[in-house]
Amino acid sequence: MPKQTKPQVRSGVSPPGSLNPRLQAPHRQLRPASAYVQGILRGDRVLLSQAITLIESTRPAHQQLAREIIDLCLPHSGRSIRIGITGSPGVGKSTFIEALGQHLLEQGRRLAVLAIDPTSKVSKGSILGDKTRMEKLASSEAAFIRPSPAGESLGGVARKTRESIILCEAAGYDTILIETVGVGQSETAVHSMADFFLLLLLPGAGDELQGIKRGIVEMADLIAVNKADGSRLPLARQARQEYRNALHLFPPKESGWTPVADICSATTGLGIAEIWQQAQAYWEKTEKNGYFEHNRRTQAHYWLNEAVNHQLRTAFFQNPEVRDKLKAVEKAVLEGRQSPFQGAEELVALFLKR
Ligand code: GDP
């Protein structure tokens, strides 16, 4: 048997720096905001991705840098059409986005696909979650696909997606698709950042609105009955008629647009071009009647309020005096010694140093 030798560490040679686990932390060295912005403006997808990762980060230094990047990108944003796409899981959203995306690329458009999914467990900055979805789109230079930020609350996830839209637009993406699962309140969040709202539904689910709340149908600018292929085609046509009838019952929209019900198949491509035509018709109409700009302003107002709420909450819960006192007040409230309102007043007074 050969003599077993152990690797020797020669004295006087310090271990290589890469063995230090702290140097392998996931965060690369930060650059100045202007470096990210210059990269974004020339369409550098790596820097765009890194900047979005900063938006998604919870570290104060990253958030500060992200804010600077967003501010610098803001004058270059806004020149796009933002399309919200919602529908229950399995309705065919990813397949549809792949098909619509191909069509848009053929029209010479540049496309960013973002998502709002508060249940997303995809690790920050990873695109693995979407690697298997939208494969063709993902391989195109003119498309940028980013999964939902993994997030605490819907509000947090939505805010990060909204901020990412600004960076994507500054990077020259002229069509933004924002996808969400049609559960919970996420479609309301998408509605607060999209210009045009598309609802995907399935054929053959009876005249019931498939558990999709009436409010969502009311928000839709276009209802597309997907999977209109094979034996489902007649059912899809019938569903389209039912939705057309249902849409008549809703009050007219402030946008002046009359919502449309259509059929499509994400797998055969039926109806995809027509849906894009409708989106363009919407765009033209609302540009002309001023609603497009008006809606963006209303959305900006909404996001200003959201941002104020968020920043106040964060400052409140990070305040050292509040943190010191919070547990005691919580205990007093839970034990009935103090009312929740008194407790809140006491904490807020501490925060405001009154
Ligand atoms: P998502 O959960 O809404 O993103 O749905 P997916 O895009 O993952 O689609 C769910 C399933 O429906 C997949 O097996 C797709 O292949 C299938 N699918 C999607 N669109 C169509 C369509 O237009 N026709 C048919 N026949 N199947 C479809």
C-alpha cells in the first residue's frame, strides 16, 4: 500500500482568499448608480438584472442604491405599453405569453415579461424558475424575462415589480407584459400598473365565471377564452358569446373603451394576432382621448401613496425606541390591559417623539 499523504500546508503561505466564505457572499461588489444606469440605457441585460436584484434586496444599502438607479432611469421610462395578463393557474398564461411574445418579436418589438406572484419561492435574482417556461422567448435577445420577486407581502412584491418596469423601459423594452396568477388580490395590483388588462379564461366552464370574481371581469379590457382548439373549439365559441353578453351588462368604462371577448389558442396561434390588434386599438383610442396619460397619472398617484405608506411603516418598525417598547405594548394589548388604539398611540407618539 502506498503511504497515505495528507495535503500539507506550508508554513508562511497564507490560505487563498477565496476560501474565505464571506468573500463568496452572493452579492457582487456594488457599482455606483451611474454605472448601472449607463448599462441599462445601452440595453445591457446583465446590469439590468443586477439592478433589479438590488430592487428586490432588503438590505438598506441595496435599497438606497436601487432608489438612485430608479431616479436616474425615470426620465427614460414610460414609453411603452404595459399589458397585464391574469388567469387561474393552468389557463395557459405562460404558453400564451410565449405565443404572443413571438408575435410581438416578429413585429420588431422588444418585450419584457415580469410577474407578480406573492407565493413565489423563486430565490432572488434567479431566473431558474422560468427557464423551463417561455423557452423560445427566453432565448431571444429582444426579450427579457424575469420571474416574480420572492416576497413578503403582495404590496411588497407589486412595488418591486412596478419599479422593475421603470428599469425595463429605460433599457428600451417597449412592451411590458405583467403576468399574475388569478388568485387573491394580485390582479388588482397588476391593474394598478398596467395600461391594458387581459383576462384569460377557459372554455366549457359553464356560464359561471369560473370562480373568477366579478370585479376582475369588470377590470378586463379584453377577455380571451384560451385553448380554443380541437374538440374545445365549439365550447370556446359558446363561452365567447356568454362573455360578450355578460360584458354588455357592465357600466361603460372611464377609458371609453368597450371591452372585448375573443377566443384564442396559445398552442395553435389562433387569435393571437387579433388580440395584439385589440391592444393596439385600445392604445390608439386612449392616446387620442387622453385616458392613457390620465390613467398613468392616477397610477403614479396611487404609487406615491403606497410608497409613503411603505416608507413610514419601515421607518416606524426600524425605530429603536419603537422596537424597545413594541413587545411590552403587544403584551399589554393581548392581555387586555391596554386597548389596541391606546397601544398604537403610545408607539406612534414614541416614533414622533411627542
Ligand atoms: P399557466 O399556469 O396559466 O401559466 O398555464 P400554462 O401555460 O403552464 O399551461 C397549462 C397547460 O395548458 C399546459 O399543459 C399547456 O400546454 C396547456 N395549454 C396552454 N395553452 C393551451 C392552448 O391554447 N391549447 C391547449 N390545447 N393547451 C394549452
